[in-house]
Amino acid sequence: MKIEGSEENWENRERKEAAVETWRGKIVKALIEGHICQSTVPKLLGVLSI
């Protein structure tokens, strides 16, 4: 059984997950380098966990 448009949905989901992982990496890097303070990290990660 094939649902119409299901492959496209999976591609979009994979792309979104990859983008979220990229942003998590950027947030961690910024934290390590001291560009953002630790108290803002939960807020930023909360935005990403859509």
C-alpha cells in the first residue's frame, strides 16, 4: 500500500531533522566559544524541538 506523497514527506522530515542537528551543533559550538550564555541554550533548543 502506497500513500500518495509519502516519499516527499519522508524527504522533508529527513531534511528538517538534518537542519535541526546542524543548528544544535552551531548552538553547542557558540556556547563552547563563549558567544552565547548557558541560560539561553534551553530556549534555543526548545525552538528547535518542533
